[in-house]
Amino acid sequence: MEPALHDQVQMVRALQRFLEQPAEMLETHISWVLLSGEFAYKIKKAVNLGFLDFSTLEKRGYYCAEEVRLNRRLAPGLYLEVAVITGAAESPVLNGSGPVIDYAVKMRRFPQSCLLDQILQRDELSPATVDAIARKVADFHDRVEIAHNGIPFGTPERVHQPAAQNFAQIRARLGEPSKNLDALELWSEQAYRSLLPAFAARKALGFVRECHGDLHLGNIVLLNGEVVPFDCIEFNEDLRWIDVISEAAFLAMDLCARERPGLARRFLNAYLEQTGDYAGLEVLRYYLVYRAMVRAKVACIRAGQGGLAGGEEDSGTRFRRYIRLAAGFTRHPRPFLAINHGLSGSGKTTLTQSLLEEMDIFRIRSDVERKRLYGLKPEARSSAGMGEGIYSPEAGRRTYLRLAELARSIILSGYPVVVDAAFLRRRERAAFHELARELGVPFVILDFEAPGRLLRERVKQRQQTGRDASEAGVAVLESQIRNREPLENAELAQSIKVDTEQAADVKKLASRLAAATSCR
């Protein structure tokens, strides 16, 4: 152990005893956190790990100040100040007089049980909370600074540098050859080279921004019903100024690592629905692998540190788990194109929401994309009458063209897609069938049905709650019933009927869809 780190261990142990109230200790590969009374004190380890350098007192002081400044973007109520530590290693004093021996970030303490990783472990992480996280992250990404061309971050070379460093830093600590690591490194290098134009385009189009950088479940807390991300990356600008999809990929990877892939899919779909950044799917798989390798590297680092705190999963086991996860991300399902067909209230959106959590699929919604075309948020009310404004025939034509454009992009990125729209006219369905033929992927129609009485009840209830992107009322439903063009025999041969009068079996529907798209 380095002398400076040895002195810190002595100081942290002493500080744990000398604080006004007995302190509980948490430890990571780069810091200790002392929990005492209403407050938490985070002390940075005197280490230089290549991707961060806290080796000097001056650097630790600077990065403590940066940590407070940057985290106040998302968690202003948690980050209070930078506290100085004075005295000696064996008898430290917080905010005392005399020479400074170290620094601590002073935070408002919260119950560890409110951390989302703990909530998930208790199987209490609700779909509504996942949706709230997606909205919070999307809003944050919308307002943070963009790395314009004058800012060097986010160029293809700087994107791949930390990914390549992961492999080098793991090998330096592993001490033995690893075929699995070699295969992942080869895949990463090949993916990087093939995605060079995509990375450059992402930078040019403004998707590289000053993000959080370390967005996983252990860095999000649920306080008074609000999701609060904290503990962003302050120590490395290249790891903070990143593609927004890299940020979203970290949380999705973490949910998968904790064996909740359904929630990962829900989060990604909800995030993309909020942002409209479906073009980011082209680089998603690269970032999922990268994020899993980050956590594998952290496991390697912790394995070589020992530490003051105990009770953690064995680092070697954790390392192997992340290697397997990264390998899984390199494989992907066969793309296909599915479209919904059905009247308002027939359950298209509700059932496909469950479906996208059951299988690897991305969904695009006409109600959302129509509003985006006209500068409205998904939940915004347009106040347009039937056949007017954003619901005019021209607006409808533009919406279906946009849906086709997005579906093409998602399929070319290597993912299946379901298009959630009414598709009550044959020409609309035929256009998407032709798109599937052009792209060489299977095509399926999900044909949703429910009795008229139930349709009217659902539409009325949806209007009363006002929480969905759809604004279709009973008048719209009655017009749809009068003017719809039923599926023809050739279309019926390509369809899967979904009767939503009773609760649908989503697993069975997913199996039917998988079977239909694997043989066409």
C-alpha cells in the first residue's frame, strides 16, 4: 500500500471514531464514505488509477469542489460543502484550524434503503419509478451543455480510448491470459471501426453532452417519491462529456446485470420515447459492452485493494459475471417489423408496453411522434379538434412517414420494432409491408380487438385521467368505426389476433410473435 494511502486508512479509522456520532463506513475502489448522524462525509483515496488521479492533496481538494458543483445539477439538496480535515492522521478534525491534511465532501445523509439498488433487491422497484427515471434523465440531457465542435470531447478517437483502456487495465491486474477477454476486445475494436461514421455524426449532431457519467442504480436515490441521481463523475472530463446514449446504456446494463432485463427494456423505450433519439440505437450495443467492461474493471481494482469495509460480493465472481454480460450484449435478435392494427381503446399501447418488457423490441408510437413533429411533449395536450391541426389529414400523412423513417432506422441498427398506430387504412399497412420487404425482414400485423362497449369505456377513462399521449375521444372512436378498412385475406395470413376483452397472456403473445418472425 502506498504511504499516502496508508496514512489515509489511519485517518479514516480515527475519524470514524472521533465524529460526533458513531460512523458507519462504506467503501468503493476510489473513496470512503462515513455516515454520521444527519450527514455523510466522502473522502477520496490517494490513488492514481490512470482514468483518475487523486494522488495529491491539491488534486483531492480540487475534485471535491468539482464534485459538489457538478452534482448540484441533479441533487442540489444533497451536496452541502467541501469540508477540510485538519490535525494529524491519528487525530483528525473536521473543519478545524491549522494545516489541511485532507478534504471531504459533506452531504446530507439519506437512508441506504432508499437507494434504487436496495429497492430493486427488495423487488420493490416499480415500473412507474423506472418511467420517472427515464423522464428525469431525458430532461437532464435536454438541458446540459452540448460539446459543440469547438469542444474536443466525443470525437471517435476519444470515445474509444476509455473502452480500449478498460482491456489494458484489466489485463494489468488479471495476471493471466483470458480468451473471453480477448474475444470481447476484438469485438469492441471491430465495432468501433465499423461505427466510426456514426460516432462522428453523433458528435456533429450534438448528442455528446456534459452528462452524469456514472448513472447506475447505486447512484440514484428515491427521496419523498422523487428519483434523485447523485455521485456523478467529476474526476475525468472524457468520462463525463459523453454520448447521451452511453449514459442511458449504463443504467440499462446495470438492470440487466441485476437480472431485470424487462426493466432495462422499459427504461430504454421510455427514454427514447421522451427524447426521440432512436438514431442512437446504432451505437447502443457498443456502449452496453463498454459499460459492462467498466464494471468488470472496477471489480478487478477492488480485488487488489483489500479494504476497511466488508460484506461485499467476491470481486472475482463479480468480474466473471460482467464478462458474461458483455458477451451477451454482442449477440442480438433478428430484426423484424411488426405493426399494430386496432381501434382506439383496443389495448394496442397497453399490450405492446408489456410485450417490449418481455422480448427485445423497440416501440415507436404515432401519438408521441405526431406531437414531436409539431414541437409538443408526449404528455402535452394539443387542443386540436378532430381532423384539425395536428390531427389533420396532412398531419396524419406526415406522422406515418415519420414512423416509417424511424422503423427503418431501428431495423438498420439491428433491432426488431413494433409500430404502435391504428393502421386502419390498407394503404398505410401496405406501405410498411413494402418497407419490410425492402429491408428483408419479417412482417407481422398485431390485430387488436375488443367489443365496442369496452372500447368506449376505455377511451372515456383515458380521457378522464389525461396521462397518456393519446387524445382520441369517443367521437374519434366512432369515426374510426365508420371508416376503418378491415384486414384482407392476405393481411390476415400475416396477422396475430389479440383479443383484449380479457387479460392477455403476454408471454404467450411474445412466443407467437417470436415464432411468426423466425420463419418468415
